[in-house]
Amino acid sequence: MSAKKTSSAPARSAKTAAAAVPAASIDGTAASDTPAQTAAPEQAQPLFSELGLSAPIQQAIDEMGYRHPTPIQAQAIPYVLMGRDVLGVAQTGTGKTASFTLPMLEMLSGSRARARMPRSLILEPTRELALQVAENFVNYGKYLKLTHALLIGGESMAEQKEVLNRGVDVLIATPGRLIDLFERGGLLLTQTRLLVIDEADRMLDMGFIPDIEKIVSMLSPLRQTMFFSATMAPEIRRLADMFLSNPKEITVSRPSSVATTIETGLAVVDAHDKRRALRKMLREADMQNAIVFCNRKRDVDVLCKSLIKHGFSAGALHGDLPQSTRFATLDAFKTGKLQILVCSDIAARGIDIGGLSHVFNFDLPFHAEDYVHRIGRTGRAGRTGHAYSLATPDEEGLAQAIEKLTGKPIPRIEVNGVDNLDWSDEPRSAGGRRKPRKDSAAQPKSSAPAPAPTPAAPAAPAPAPAAEKAPRKGRRSDTAASAPTRRDAGLLPPAADQGIVGFGEDIPAFMQLPRREKTVIPADE
DNA sequence: AAAAAAC
């Protein structure tokens, strides 16, 4: 497949991209996620060569060193090739992605794409997952002349349109951009006969289902549909009934229940001690690489900066970062250039990183099920994983919800060098949810409180601090004396990198507050 | 409460 990417995604080593398909054998034992393979190794395992894939695809599989399909692959591929709808209940790490990419390549290899009419469509909830699927197509389609396009937000639409105009065989998309482009007339889905809805449970959580319904309604009812979800909640079942017709249902479970392959621990500390506690844990862990989850994007930035400041090799990943940074950071982590990935729940599910030794929860997740997804990033391929969490004394409820869901208590652990607390302890810092900020030096605070940074700040014509209260609007008309600019027309965001101009010495205090992207790390010791 | 996803 000649990879026509609309993204500027960095090249990926075959090893990491192939991680969705567990290696057949590394050290003599089946590096499998499935009980079928570990429980009955003496049983003859199916071979890829028996699945009816043609020579170019088989050769790509061979070259990547795979001989045995995973259970979901062995079960799904024949049915997909038969033209059946498939309902797959499987998580990442089971080889799910190749269970649809391989037969899709086979079915598409006979003919060619037509302009603006993709022949197949794969829907993914996040851009990172979309990229991961695209890499799968590149790897397995290397001996086919098929094209694919990545249709995701955050990147140039013109470029994506151009690729679509030339015609693509496989379109891999996140819902927002797909609908956007469709509504602009850049896309026709009438010829799309293969549809994959991946990570359906997550799409549901993220509120994508109306979008998915809309997209499905654009497709021909003659299509073949593959629908994947990690769980089969009633709501998901209802969706499956709506989108699929007489599907072959395939369920594969992951053997790694939390207890057996992941060692867990929970330390209760004061909020002020969290970063110190984490550093201690990071230093004392026998750690190859680690993901650290935070509940908030802001905290991801703060924590990552702090870790770097303390000499750790860390990078940040969350949805407010530019797309190029997101892909580059993930790639650096996967290839070992970064040891620690600090992220939001953007990476809690789906993203497949081979050989991750540790997961840390800097915050306990709000929803217990997210805990399971987060720590499921480690403990793969037969190795013991490690998942350690930090909690504050007021978060007993979150911990209990997790223990109830998993049916296992999380052993309490203590971190050296910080106050190890108990649920009954009072938070050290009084004053409710917000910690009192000790950032006096960084922020020039005049005796009068700084005005809120709302451009709409209405009449406040105090004489002396007049300049301080000047709304941004005034600044614009000041700088753009005569000719209105695109920025004035609201076509461009306010200049981010150009310092503050137009005030001479009298720059309003609020404009000197740190910007979001210039994260200030509050003191923690 | 938070995160993700379109400009």
C-alpha cells in the first residue's frame, strides 16, 4: 500500500506499530493475552496461512514475524472475508485491530478507489487511535497498491480534501472532522461498503453516538459492518442491534484480571505532597517506562514540567496540545526517547504501548472503570505490571468505588519521605478544594484585585489604574489604527507568541499573568 | 467534577 497520509505523522518502527498483534513467540512462551493460548499450549494453534489471506498480505505478516493469529483474529477474519457483519467484544492488546485491517485489505485489494468515494471507513474515538490503525494498514498493506487517508481534526483540511479527491480505499476518521467535511461536500460515502466502528463503548462515553448514527445513515444499507467494544453493556447492545445485521458475535476475554498480573498499591498523602511522593515512587520503582495519569489537563502540564525540572525524562499528552506535539510525544515515548508519559485520560484506553512496566495514577480517576482501563496499559504480554496510585484523604469514596468494581482491595503502601496519611486525616491545607496559591512572586498583585481577563469587562473608568483595566478590545483598536485586520475580524486567535504590545510601561496586570501554555509550577515542598 | 472531538 502506498501510504498516503494526510497527517505529518512521524514514521514508526515496525515493532511498536505491530504491538496490536502480540508476538507469536519471544522467549519460547506464547506472548499471548488470551487464556486459550496460555492454558492449552499443546493444542495446535491456527496459522495465519490457514485464514485465506492472499500472498501479498501473508508475506507482510511473515515479515513482521507473526505466525499465529490471536483468538479474535482467528475467529473474526474468516467471517469478515465471508461478508458477514461482526460484533467483536475485545479490548486493545487482543490483536483486535488486525482482525479487521487484514480482511479489509484482502477484500479491497481487487479493485481501485474512485475520487471522493472512500471504499471503506473506520471510525475511531481519538486521533491517536486513528493513527495507530493507519500504521497497521501501512505495515500489512506494504505489498498492495491501496491508499488510505487519515481524516482527523487539528490538521489541515485542504490537504485531507486533496487526498480524498484523488480517491482512497481506506478512510480512517474521528467523527467530528468526518461530519464537517461531509457537510462541506468534500466527501461521498455512497460507495463505502465496509464500515468499522471501533471502541464503541468509548464512543458512547464520549457522547459520539449521535455522530455515529448520523455517519451510518450516510452509508449504503448494503454495507458490511464490524463493530468492536470492550464491554457489552445494554446500551452498547442496543447500538449493535441498530448498526449490524445478523452479526457473528465474537468475545475474547483478557486473562489479566487486575489481581494476577498487575501489582497495585495506593498511597494516601496530602495534596501538597503528591508530586514529591510521585518522584519518590518513580525513583524507587524498578521501572522501564511509565505512564502517569492525571485527571486534569492543567495538572498534566504542571506535573510534566515539574518532573522535567527534577531531571526526569518526561513528556505531556492531552487533548489541548497541538496535534503535531501529540503525535511526536507519543512516538518519542513508544520509541523509548521519553521514559515517562504524563497524560490525561486521552491515553487511558486503546493506545497500545508494548512493554509498559508501570502505570501511576497521580489522581484517582473519577470513574472507577477508568481505573481498570488505565492500569490495563501495563501487565501485558505475560509480564507483571505495576500500577501505583496516589490519593488524598478526602478521596476514600473513589478508592472504595474502584475496589468494589474490581472486587479486590488496593493494598495500602507508604512512600518514604512524605507524610503518609489515612482516610480519616484532615486535609492539611484548610480552605476547601482549592489549595491556597503561593505564587506571589510570579504574579504582580496590586493592592486592588486584578480585573478578570474578560474582554467584555464593562465600564470601569477608574482614573489611575485606567490602563490596567483596559479591555483587550481597546488594545486591538489601538494597534490596528486604521485598516482592520483578519485578527480584528475574529478570523485569527489572539496573538499568542508576540508578547504584549501597545501599552508602553503600563501593561495591565492581568495581561502579565502566566499564559496557559507557560505553566507555572506551584511550590510543593 | 474531567476528558475527548470540528472550525
